[in-house]
Amino acid sequence: MTALPPLRETVARHGLSASKALGQNFLFDGQLLARIAAVPGDLAGQEVLEVGPGPGGLTRALLAAGARVTAIERDRRCIPALEELAAAYPGALRVIEGDALAIDAPALFEGKPHIVSNLPYNVGTALLVGWLSGEAWLPWWQSLTLMFQREVADRIVAAVDTPAYGRLAVLAQWRARARIAMPVHRSAFTPPPKVMSAVVHLEPVETPADVRFDTLERLTAAAFGQRRKMLRQSLRGVPGALAALESLAIDPTRRAETVSVAEFVALARLTPSPR
Ligand code: SAM
């Protein structure tokens, strides 16, 4: 690797003022970035997908950890700074200009990458649900290490019967072991966002082949769409769901918040697929 200028200098030289519309809050603290890059484990020789590298702080940490990085960035202004980084790590960084929500990311990899991102808050949940979705499982990625607003991170890892428990917890915990790897103070970002953040780590787990993602999604959308209502009311519009409640002896007067991930999976197994 050739010597790199300090990150703040790169940002200044390329005029990378943070854009609110693109959800830009940059990280500059090298120690913090190295700790985030260490969350998935030893990355030496591993493939990594990074969404939203911005000026490349986290990208630097991933490359320093020995990863081969594919970085998708929507902001054209960041590309020259990222190309400089690619030149400093020959063959280890592929920079793709584009919208991560529109790109066919699995097609970019032969093996299974780790996904490590300080995500733009406005697209983070959509990307996560996309990465957890689909009928084929195990997925095309090895692990997810993602920065979220603390409140969203809490919703991903929430336990049943807590206020944060909902659709996101069920979808994530059905298919992955999810944990908060580290809280990140708002002051770590430039500019600081209004809210606190946290890095969430998810590792996929095997799921039963006879349970469909689309059924589970439909059940959780209905159940948590009216979370204060009893299940017999909120699930009325899902064909077959009330019969599934009955055959599992789940009390129909319960509310969605009290239904465990395992119970939702059991319900999905007995509920006909919407397709
Ligand atoms: N990773 C950098 C860091 O840690 O300092 C930047 C993080 S910033 C919170 C989010 C980045 O995602 C920005 O650089 C933004 O331009 C980029 N971005 C926003 N929407 C995107 C999208 N749909 N696809 C790819 N990148 C996107």
C-alpha cells in the first residue's frame, strides 16, 4: 500500500461537504472505524460489500484489515477520492457508482461476501429487509455488520413482549442471529446526527424449508399493522391465519407483541402462501 493522506485532507481536497439528502454523516475516527471493521471477524482475504463508502473512512479500515472490498456509492463527488484509495490498494478495492437499492449485488460476487456498511439512514431498513428476504436461504452473504439509528437497532434485536418488538425483529431473528455489536455516540459523526447509533451484527441461520418468507411477511405486516388489536381481529384479512391460530392453540385474544418468533414461524407454516 502507498501512503494515504489523512481522511479529513481527502475530504477537503475533493470538496466533500456532507449532503443531507444523501444521508451523509461521515466517520473519521480511525480507532472506531477499525473496531467496526473487526466486528465480522478476521477479514484477511475475505470479500466485503460496502454500501455508501462516502469519502472512504470505513473502506480504509476494511482494506487495512486485509479485505477485498466492493464499494457501491451513489454520490459521484466521492468517486475520485475512492479511486485514489483503490490506487493505494491495487486489486483490493472495486468502486461502483450507483444506487445500492437498484444494483443486483449478488451478481457482483462469486463467493459469499460479508456486508459491512455505515448505511444512509433513509435506505438502511429497506436494504436490510431486502437482504433478509427471498425464498432461497441460506443467503448470498456471510454476515451483515450495519450501522443504524439506535432506535432501529433496538427494533432489530428486540425480544418478544417489549415495546420495540415488531415486524423487523421477527423478520431479522427468524433468519439470523442478531446482536448489537457496539453503540456509537452521535458525536462520532461529521456532522453529528440528532440521534444515537449502533452497529448491528447479523449471522444467517438455517430456516425450515417449508416456511415461506412472503407468508411470514404478510402475517407480521397484518399483526403489527394493528398491534394493539387482538390477533383474531388483526389477522382476519389473512386467509387461513385464524385456522392456523386455532390448530396451534394460540389464544386469539393475544396481541402481536406477545407472539414469539417461533410462534410466527409456526403460524406461517400453516398459513397458505399469498402467491
Ligand atoms: N461510509 C461513510 C462513513 O462511514 O463515513 C459514509 C457514511 S454516510 C452515513 C452514507 C453514504 O451512503 C453516503 O456517502 C451516501 O452518499 C451513500 N448513499 C446514500 N444512498 C445510497 C444508495 N442508495 N446507494 C449507495 N450509496 C448511497
